[in-house]
Amino acid sequence: MPQPLPISDQARRAAGQAIGFLMQQAVENADCLSLAAGLVDEQSLPAELAHRTLADLLQDPRKGRQRLQYGTTQGPEPLRRIFRSYLAELEQVDDQLKSLPLSRIILTTGSQQLLTLIVRALFNPGDICLVAAPTYFVFLGVLQAAAARIIPVQSDDQGMQPEALQLALRQLHDSGDLHRVRLVYVVSDFENPSGVSVAPERRPQLLETVQQYSAISRILLLEDAAYRELHFDIPARRSIWSLDQNGHQNVILAQTFSKSFSPGVRVGLGVLPEDLIQPVTDLKGNDDFGSPHLNQHLIARTLQDGTYQQHVAQVRQSYQSKRDAMLAAIDREFADLPQVSWFRPHGGMYVWMKLPAHISTGFDSELFRRATQVEKVMYVPGELCYPPDWEAAPGCEMRLSYGVLSEQQLDEGICRLARAVRSLLLP
Amino acid sequence: MPQPLPISDQARRAAGQAIGFLMQQAVENADCLSLAAGLVDEQSLPAELAHRTLADLLQDPRKGRQRLQYGTTQGPEPLRRIFRSYLAELEQVDDQLKSLPLSRIILTTGSQQLLTLIVRALFNPGDICLVAAPTYFVFLGVLQAAAARIIPVQSDDQGMQPEALQLALRQLHDSGDLHRVRLVYVVSDFENPSGVSVAPERRPQLLETVQQYSAISRILLLEDAAYRELHFDIPARRSIWSLDQNGHQNVILAQTFSKSFSPGVRVGLGVLPEDLIQPVTDLKGNDDFGSPHLNQHLIARTLQDGTYQQHVAQVRQSYQSKRDAMLAAIDREFADLPQVSWFRPHGGMYVWMKLPAHISTGFDSELFRRATQVEKVMYVPGELCYPPDWEAAPGCEMRLSYGVLSEQQLDEGICRLARAVRSLLLP
């Protein structure tokens, strides 16, 4: 037996996180219909488009070789220029984007790498991040690994409540902790897990609140817009970032092409305040000198020739049908159950369901056991989506994803889940 | 003006590193012939092969879509099986590799990501890494960012001296610091920057020394084998990792396909001791959930159908010719200069040159100014390749790369460099 391996504090803190348990459960319950998996719909992936575009990028040997060479840590400038035009299209504010220096844009390995780099660049142990409750559980894990103090902010079906953010920051100010606040993390559209978007009128309010306290001690709002392009029955919304007129000094915009195009190419996109670019680039330089250059060319080319936009329109349709199928099944199967409610998302990949407070949904719960062992259906326990040490976290919620399954499977999955819930609610 | 942005300790430590200066110099001296750039030879990049292979991988829509889906954090098992067979070929020890559990293999974004993940998984501030002197300067930067204590170990033209390692570890043991030693970092073949390989007879000696002290307090030998396949006039060597019979509990093997295939696809490969896999995977899960799946398929397919091996043979030939061109020019131009010496590498991409001790080669030196401003040629100052606070570091060395330039340009570059050196040596 070798001597035990000494592990760093950050590795210790990264151990045993929600995502790990979840993946273990997914493996152990491989015979279940998965309403848990956060993967994208495989049928929506652009094999033919990627095939054609890569062929085009590699056909000319000289240009092909350039694309197989190292890029740069931030991504090559000509590519960042294309991504800037794409942002201008999304935001429908051409002028504002034209004046955005390319140096403010960074290309990463999915947006997940950007989220982690930002936390590593800003947080010492004990520094504070405010988050919606519930929120994206992998980001909670990143914060835990950084030994951050995580403060949940009351959220509802319009997103994070500005007055709750105001209150939380005022309390931190009064207790002398404002200088430890680094980030307010907001998933602005179709949040994973809640499906909720931040309402248009709340966007400037959240920003103004951050700016108000940032005048005392700098605070950044990290806007995770991973799902913004997957809108179904409402038009696209301008980002909170676009409202940050003060030279975009208070908002970080994080986007990804994993949901709208392909997670297997891992291209993410960030726009950062001027003084955050260098620290993030320094860390990324140590990590990888830059994400795969060829993959950045793939996305950039489809953005440029319009095939990306065509593809996203198809992806939207496909997820919309699946959302409709899941909601129709839930309406049918759960309508008569007392104190059960669910949110109707206008985009994204998730439906958030609340059960009566006495029904626990956790991995150790009777419901989880019945669902996975008896009915053969799996969901994500809602408690994973709250800060792990938060005593007020509800234990009776579920994240249901319509990402992976077909419409028919979604219907069957919801039937199974309803039987499991019913068996506990109406024994 | 916004309030100043508070930056984390690790981001502060990652700032102002050698690689940053070097890249700035490269930009400012873009009119120079670059003997500095560590990029691979663009002419060697497999545009046609990548074109063909990607087309093949994406042609069938169903399989294509699977390859555009997320992989897994470590990389999918069927792919790791292919990489294991490749390792078996390299090591020529089939049996040993067959018994290696696939769980010990991890695929990363180049080997650079693996090096950083390992440091993040093992090091708290003040923990110790022993390195050859000189060594790979980007890794020194990673160690600095982790606030590691870096201890240089005497090296010569046969690599790190086992007796010097023995001495350093004994001293650390005697001073009570052995329990802070996490890694011994060894670039086993054609080290960047020195071109030196660890001699076959030293490999077991270094390993035994590590094992001896690891019996007291666990120490890992991190074998960076980035250049192992670029061997010219000597046969491939078995890795130090392959000698670690004790279940490979003491050696980490880090490899990359950036030098032998393409840095633009960023595929790296690691084999880790059993108890290091989980901490590294936990951190990588937070960072990116896995490196680009499509790219892993690209490399795996070429490994499987033998086109990779054919390609590497061509790459070897191309670098060999360029090494010959550089050495011929150096022999011709520098032979008559007193106290100038250089190492003749048998592979890799670098020639290490030593000038008389009184000739400084640093960014602020007269030689660097003359080379870049007057003669228009750029090199990497050798001092970057020593721990930054090491007082004994020589200041009179240079790393010369034959990676990027053509044979003719290499000849011209060496002529220019010789004129710059001559003007200082023989004024």
C-alpha cells in the first residue's frame, strides 16, 4: 500500500459534489427513463452541417493547416470579430457592439470554463457570491471548490427579486461584509433548473442595484445566458449586459454554443469588464493556452454564412415540441394532485415542479427510491440546486428535463413519475 | 472610473509571467525572424488527414450526432481503450498495458491542462515541487500561480542527476520538509528548453529515489513526455512511467498530440495513479465537464487506422531536417567563438546555447536589444527557464527553436544571431 496521497484544499472541496452524485445515480439507474440528464437532444445535433463546414475549413491545405495550429489564449482576433457581430445581432444594438473592443471578448471551452475562470480570478476563500434560489448546481459546486460564501436571494417566476437583492446587499453593507462580495450570479433566460427568465423590467433594476453598491466596493453581475437562444413563444430578450452602459464595467456576459449547436465542440464565449480580461487570460494561459482553434473556426464559419442561425431555428422548434409534450403529460397526470405545481417555461430545457412540503425528493427519499427502483424514471432532486448549507432550502422540488427523451418517452416518463408521486400522496 | 476590481491571490500570482512577456515581445518584434516561438511547424500539420478523418466521423448522421454530443469528464471509455492500445505500442509492453484499468486514463485539453489540474489537485501554498534546471517555463508559471516552493535539481546533458535529486530529498527530509514535497517534475525526452533527454540508466534511478522517499511521505514523479515521439536519430525510449511496476503509484504520465499531430485540436492524454484520478476529475468536472469529444474521436480514429503513425513519421523527418539545418548553421557561425557551447538534441524542437557568463541574454540585455532591434532575430532568454527567485540561475543562455522557420530562414536567423553575439564578444 502506498502512503496516502495528500490532496489540496481546493481538490478536497471539489470532491463529493452534486454533479458527482447525480452522475453516479445516472449510471446506477441506467435502466430508467431519464428526466434528469441535462444533455442536449441528440437528434438536434448538426452532423451534416458540421461535416460540410469542417470539410470547407480544411479543404484548402494552406488555410487548413493554419486552423490546426495554435490559436491564442483569448481566441484569434479575426474570430472574435465574428463573434462580436453575432452578439450585435442577438442584442439588436449594432452601434454599441461596434465600439466594444475585441480585447473584451474571450473564447473558452464551453461557458463552463469561463464560469470557473471567473471564480478563480476573483475569489479568495470566504469571498461572497449572491445567487438566485434555486440556481445552476454545477456553478454552486464551483463556488464551493473556491470556498466561497454563497448567499441565496429570493427569486420567483419573474427571476431574482430586485428588492431581495437590495436587502441582501444592504445587510452585507451594514455588517461590514460588502467588500467581500465579488459576484451576483444570474441566469437571465430559462434558468437551469427553474425554467424562469428574469423579467424585462427587473433587468435594469438588478443592474442598478449592483451598480449602486459597486460604487462603494466593486461588484460584478455574472450573467449566464447559456439558454438565451432557446426561446419558444416569446421573442429574444436583450441581455442585462447590454443595459450596462457604463462601459460594461459591471456585467460579465457568458454564453455557449453547447446548447444551440453542439456540446461536443465545446465553444463558449465571454464578454468581460476591461480589468477582468487580464486576470482571466493569465489563468487560462496556464490552463491551456487557448481552447481548440479548429472548433472556434467551425462555429465562426456557421455564424458568418448564416447556417448557424438556420440551425438554431430548427433546434428551437424541436425543444418547443418536447416542452409541449412534457407539459401536456404533466397537465394530464398531475392536475388532480393537491399542492403540486409546476412552472411553464418559455424556453430552455427544464420544468421545475414543486410537491407538497412533506414529500421529500432527495436521493435518500422514498420518492426517489420508488421512482428509480419501482417506476424506472429518474429526476434531479431540487435540493441540489440550493446552497448545500442553506437551512431554508425546500426539499420537495424536482428538476425535469425534456432535453434527451423523445416526445413519446417524455409522456411515458411523466406517467411513471406521476405514479410514484401518487403512491406517496394518495396511499 | 469604477472601483478597483479585487483579484484573487491565485490570479495575482498568475500575472506577469514569463509567457506573457514573451508573447508581448513576439508582438512587438513581429518583424524579427523568430527562433523564440514554441509553435509547431505549420507545414507539418495534417490538413488533408484531418479533413478526411472528420468527414469519415461525421458522414453517418447517427454516429456523427453522437460525436457532437458531450463526452464524459475523463473522456469516453471506448476512446480511452484506443489510447491505451496506443500507449502499449509506444512502450512495447503490451501485457503491462492490458492490465491498466481504463479508469486510470484521462483525456485533457492538451497536456497543459493536465499539468495544471495536477498542480491544482495536489498543491497548497508552500508545497514543494522539484524540477530540472533549466525546465519548461510555462510549468514554472503554473507552480508560481499555486504559490508552490520550487526547488531546482542539478541537471546535465543526461537529464536530471539522480544523486542531486537524492541529495535534495535528503535535505528536505532532514529539515522536516519532506511532507511538503508533492512532485518531481521531469521532462523525459528532448526537454523544452534544453533538448536533453533523461538517459536510460537514469530513469530507474530517478524513480527509485522517488519511491524511497515516497515510502515516508507520498511523492509523485510527473513525467512530461510531450516530445517523446519526435525522436530523430535514436529509437523511442520507454517512459519512466513504464518502469513504475508498483501499480504505477508513483509516476504520472503526461502526453499530448499537439506536437505530433495538431495543437489546434488540443488533445492531451494522462495516466494517473489510482488515488489521483478522482481529485483531478472533480476539478476538471468544474472546469469543463470534459474536453471536446469530437476532437478526441479525431485523434482516436487516426490512431486506430494507422494514419497517425504514418503522419508522425513524416513529422519526425521534417523536424530532423530543420534540426540539421540549425545545427549546421550554428557549427559554421559559432565555432570560432570562445566559451560558446550548444547541445545537440536527438529530437524535439529546441537547441540550448550557452554564452560566456558575462554576456547577459535577458529581455533587458544589450544582446536582446541588438538581436531584436538591429539584427531582427528573436530568441527566448534562458533565465525564463529557471525558478524566478533562484539566485544561482545562469543569465547567459538562450533557447533556440527550429519549430516555426523554414530551413533557409533558420540559416539566416542563426547568421543574424551570430552577428549580434559577435558584436558583444569581439567588439
